[in-house]
Amino acid sequence: MRAKSFRIARLTLGLTCNELAHLFGVSVNTIHQLENGNARAPQPTLRLLLAYLDGYRPKDWPDDLK
């Protein structure tokens, strides 16, 4: 997944960088690096992002987005 696609996916989900960082268990800086193309997301992270796009919502999903 390209950096631009990663950002578009986050925006499609209606998540802030802080919210996505919390869901992935990473720092906000890591999300910024992924979105700017300065880092590559591991396969498990990409699979989880695709699951979110497909409708999966974990228990810690932001309440205002359920």
C-alpha cells in the first residue's frame, strides 16, 4: 500500500492520526511516517487496516465512529 493510499484509508475511516495510532498500538509519529512514505507498514498492520475498511470494529474503536 502506498503512503497516499494509507492516508486515504485513514480518512475514509474517519480516524485522526492519534486514533489510528492508538488502534495500531504505535506512536503518532509512526502514522505520520507511514503516510509520508518514510516507513512501510508491516503486513499485519495492512491486514488490520483492510479489515477496518471492510467493517471490522474492535472494542476500543472510537465511540463517535461506531
